[in-house]
Amino acid sequence: MWFHLQLLWFEDPSYLQLMWFQNCLVCSLKRLCLQFATDTVALAKLFELFSTTIECVVLNACYSEVQASAIAKHIPYVIGMNKEIGDKAAVKFATGFYNALGAGEGVKFAYKLGCNVIQLDGIPEHLTPVLIKKQ
């Protein structure tokens, strides 16, 4: 199966979030459009090309831990989901994570805060996001 990858160019793309919407993978990174197979190796090789500019990739799709591990061979921090994650939990994680980054905190702190925000809201999915450091 093929997905459309939309890449949006920013001046300094240090953080990247991938989102799957109705068979589309939306990626916030430079102004570029590509199509690629959802092959894990191919996805990892794509991020290898951007490894000098990206610090963190967030895969908010369910069961994306395998892809996150492959991408982490090239990117310092990658967050994937180890099982299905509900919309409410995903939004809570993103809220905590991006608020921490916006406040100047590092990726590890932002990840922990994102998980904690899920837990504080009483959602039992706070262990679903997984932070993987470059191998």
C-alpha cells in the first residue's frame, strides 16, 4: 500500500510529527511531496536523509513502535505507540509534549509530561507512547 507523504518546509525543522489520516501520512518537515511504500526500512532510510536537521520524530499512529525503532537508528529521539491509542489520549499526550517543548524543555522531559497529562486525566493509556533514543 502506498501513502502520500506531505513535507512542509520550515527554516529549522528540528521536530517532526507524522500523522496518519485516511491512508495518508502527513509529515511536517520541508516543502516537498513524496510518495513511498509503508515499508519500515524505506521509512527509516527517508529519515536518514534528514538526520542532520531533525532532533525528534513523533509517530502518533497506533502500533508504530516498530517504525519508531527503525527511524531511531538515524534520529536522536523518536516517539511511537506500542499499541492502539485513543484520540483523547493522543491529544492529551500532544498537548503536554508540545507545551513542554514550547516552554524550552528537552525531549525527554516533554515526553514524560505528555505521558503524565494522559495519566492525570484518568486515561489508562499513559504507557502507550514509547520514547526511543538513537541506537
